[in-house]
Amino acid sequence: MPAAPPAATRRGRPGYDQQAVLTIAVDVFNRHGYEATSMGVLAENLGISKSAIYHHVPSKGDLLRLALDHALDGLEAVLTDPAAMSGKADARLEFVLRGTIAVLIERLPFVTLLLRLRGNTEVERGALERRRTFDRQVAALVDAARSEGSLRSDIDPRTTTRLLFGTINSIVEWYKPGGAVSPEKLADDVITMVFDGLHST
Amino acid sequence: MPAAPPAATRRGRPGYDQQAVLTIAVDVFNRHGYEATSMGVLAENLGISKSAIYHHVPSKGDLLRLALDHALDGLEAVLTDPAAMSGKADARLEFVLRGTIAVLIERLPFVTLLLRLRGNTEVERGALERRRTFDRQVAALVDAARSEGSLRSDIDPRTTTRLLFGTINSIVEWYKPGGAVSPEKLADDVITMVFDGLHST
């Protein structure tokens, strides 16, 4: 958290930029739930007045939208990378899974918020629709990798996609950035397990 | 949901047994969150009076405890099955993972509730402690399977355990009992992916 701003600049310019407000808001949303978090609770956590928050964003819904955009923009950028768009489907799928893990770790609280959405507001439903589009594009890659013979055919492609996302998304529940396992090593481990299995060969 | 009881028996014996009250309560907890659910909301969902709920259980905390016991008793029974207690660690681990998946599906809403706990009350903390003990016993099996040479050694055993639980626990987020994939086939698919990998051989 940034140091408290000098008193002289406090009114109207409370020492946070929008990104800092967003980061703290996402942390509060993840701890208490979006719906249970009022602008008053947010102001308390930021140590600024409610009117100072409105200096940065017009509403709680806008904070949510900005936060979810940050998660989704990152994920969608993986799919439009040239490495995701041409070549063998198997290699493209691996690239996308590695990229997804990297975004998930780099934007951990933002993706956590996205994954816990229930879809009760227009902003949430819009984000869930973008997430479903992302999921469908990965599912299409799974299908393509299966069709080219790279993936085993005794597991239903929908189950395959669900298990891949389940394995990757569950990382938000336990991974601590800065710990013993680097993001790159974790991505290696996930790719090794899901494609080659844990059994020693 | 059971049919509404005849009006004559409504007072004091509202037509639900404790298990039926529990099943509906767990559903409401999962939809709205345990903390956000009052006894009044529960009574509304059950279509009975608050005092009729107290006929079955003394408090909301008791409902939570009964629900979490149902999930944890099922999981712990897997570990005390003879097939989990002797033989090659690799086979014991596979047995425990299959058993965990079976309990997770059979008691889906109960395990979902357990997995979403935040640990804000004594009952929740007690359940989380039992869950941690379960997790530690599975981690010990992973270590044993690695030591006997069955599991690859290039992935840290803690990461291995996290990924295994991540993959399995995420099933609660998407699996629909009664759908196209039977619990047994799903267990086969998970075991195939995590041990042998998705790549065709």
C-alpha cells in the first residue's frame, strides 16, 4: 500500500491512482465477496472517504468491470498471440495452457475474482460470457489436437477440457507468488502432468 | 423436495426428517453462502416456520456441523478402507483418488460446502482441520509412491499433491450427476489423465 499522501494534497487527490484503488478493491472483493462489499467498506480499506473513491471511479460496478477486464484482456491476449494461431494444434494448446497459467499467476487476484463470479449483475454476466468464449476457443483447440491424433481419444473432449481448466484454475486456490515454485516451473509441472502423466516412465 | 405435509401434522412435525432439512439447508448455504443465510431464510426455503427448524436442530451451526460431518466421514472412510492401508503405495493412491471422486460425486453439495469454507467459526475451523489431516494423509501416500519409484521425481511432491487435489476438487464446479459421464467413467478419466497423461501413446 502506498504511503499516506501529504495532508495538503489529500482533498480530491487522495494519493492513489486508479490502478492502486483497483488492486485494493479486488482484494476486498475476494475476501468478503463483491455483493457484501459496500463503497463504505471499500473507503475504509483504502483509508479515504467515499467521495475520494468517486474521484477515481463512478461506481462499485465500474471497479468490478475494470478488474474483470484486466483478467479477461490478459487471457484473451494469449489466444491472439501468433503462437496460438498457427502450427500443430498440440503445440498451440500447450502454448495456450502455459499462457493461461502465466496470466493467472501474474494477475492472480483479478483472475480469482473472475473465477468466483456468480453472475448476479450485468457486469458479471458480460464477464462470464467473455469467459465462456475463451473456454470455447480452448475447447476447439482440444478438439483439433484430438483430431490430429495428438490427444488420446478414450476421454470425451468435453471432459478433457473440463479437467484441464479444473487443474489450471485450481492454482488460484493455493499458489503463493514468490514461494519455492516459480511460475515457469509450475507451468512445466502442469504441462508434464496433464500431457505425460505422473507415472515414472 | 418432499410434498407438503398434511395441515393436521404441520405443527411440531413439519413433514421433514433431519436429513431432508439438512439437504435443503446445504443447498441454500451453497447458493447464498453460509454466513449470509439466516435461520429465517432457511425457514422460507423449507416452507416451514423457524420454530419448526429448531424442532430438528438447535442452531444454524449444528446444521453446518452435520453437513460437514457427512462430507468428512465419507472422505475419511476412504482412507481407512483396507485397500488404502496395505499394498503398493501407487495402487493405494489410485484407490484413494478413486474413492475421493466417488464420495465427492455421491455427496456433491456437502463436499462443495466443505471446499468453500472460509474458517470463520469454530465449526468451520474444526472441519478445515479434519480436511487438512485428510490432505496430509494423501500427501504421505504421494510421498510413498514417489519413494517406491512409481511417480516421477521431477515434480515436487507438494506440487504433485496440490495438482491432484486441484484436479479432483474442481469436479464440484462442473459435474452434473445423471449426465452423460458416469461417476465411474469420470474416475477412470481423471486417473488416466493424472497418471498417464492426455497425450496419445
